[in-house]
Amino acid sequence: MTEDLIEYHWLGDPAPRVFQLGLPNSLTYQYVAVKFGAVVVKGANYAHYQVLVDR
């Protein structure tokens, strides 16, 4: 597999979405940034293989 066969497909907008966590009466808030998408591997030879991603 080579790098040109690997793509990242976004669900909607490629920019990360920022969510604010916490209660309205809380003095502190936490923020979480999330990107919705997945790694896609192209190529007929790789169509039925499982791809494991270690991060």
C-alpha cells in the first residue's frame, strides 16, 4: 500500500466542530473539538482487507 491510495473523507465540513460541555450555572466549561470522518484506502487489491490504525 502506498500513500497515494490513502484518503481521509469528511462527514460534512472538514473543519473540526467545537462543543462546549458543562451546566449553564457552572463557573467553568470544558471544550471538546471533534472531526467527523474516516480513513479510506483505495484499490481493488485492498478492498477486503482490514486496516488497523494505531495512534
